[in-house]
Amino acid sequence: MNSSVTTLFHEAERLDNRSLDAFIDDILSLRIRRETPDKQKEEAMLLKKINRSLPIEQIQRFRVLNQKRLEDDISEPEYAELLILLDKIEKLNVSRLKYLTSLARLRKVSVRELMNQLGISNSLNG
């Protein structure tokens, strides 16, 4: 590796996992843009990322646990599990909003307009 790549690698080692994931996504997006300058391919990549969600089993488990929470019938271990699932959903929503913003910029529309075009409601969830 040349010295600038080595320096970048060492800087990446210092990042927390969330920042590292964002950095990796940005690098992969850069690579895709360089290899496929076609706007449609970039849109397809962003749409794929926007449509990511939790596995169906986790979504169903979240619904069960959330209902138990609403009924005030949730145990401590179940509540801890619910918090973990909520964190996963939050992370997905943050990523989704980032990709929606990128796609909106690419299409030269507002994020709200893009969400209307895609039929996405304001309540982003896993």
C-alpha cells in the first residue's frame, strides 16, 4: 500500500462502528459512481439501499414486543430485546434518510417530493 492509503486505513481504524459503516458506504458509492457513471444505475443502487429492512422475523418480533409494551405486560428481558430492535430500526432509518437525500439530490427534487414519488410515508421504519 502506498503511504496515503496506509494513512487512510489508520484513520479508518480510529472510527467507531457507525462512522466506519458510513465511511464504507461512501467509499462503495464512490466506486460505483466511477465504474458506472450512468444515472440510472446509481438510482438503482440508492433505491436498493433505501428499501433495506429488518428480516421479517425481527419485524414480527418487534410488533409482538411493542404490543406487550403498550399493554404494560413486558418482562425486563423482552424490554431489552425491544430496545435492541428499536436501535436496529433507528440505524436503518438514518441510513435510509441518507440514501433518500442522495437520490433526491440526484433527481433534483426535495426529499419530501421524492418520498411522495416513491410512495414512502413520513414514518420510516424497519
